Amino acid sequence: MIQIQNRLVAALAAAITLVALGFAPAAAGAKQTSLDHRIFETFKNVDGRTSAHEQNVTECLTSAPLGHIEVFS
């Protein structure tokens, strides 16, 4: 009777392990997708700030007389 219980416990543990390992790749894929989205959003924000800066510089260069351009730091 004890041998049957030990085998059932071992079989149950093996089944639980296999199920847990089956879900691990899906969880990793979800994390990677989330990370990819965050990286994409960050680059989009940087691109927007770069475009705004380029527009500001262009406006400063076109509105200031030659030789009188102020540099802000």
C-alpha cells in the first residue's frame, strides 16, 4: 500500500513539474513582448524630443541675425 502511495506521489510531482515547465516559455515570451514594447515607446519618445529640439534650433538660426546666435546651456 505504501509503495502505491509513493508511486502516486511521484507521478503527481512529475505531472506538476511538466505542467509548470510547459508554462515557463509562455511567461518568458510575455515578458519579452512587454520589454520590446517599452523599448519601442522609449525610442519613440526620444525621437519626439529630438524633432522638437531640431525645430527649436532651426527657429533660432533662422530668426537671429548672422553672427548674433546665442547658445544656451
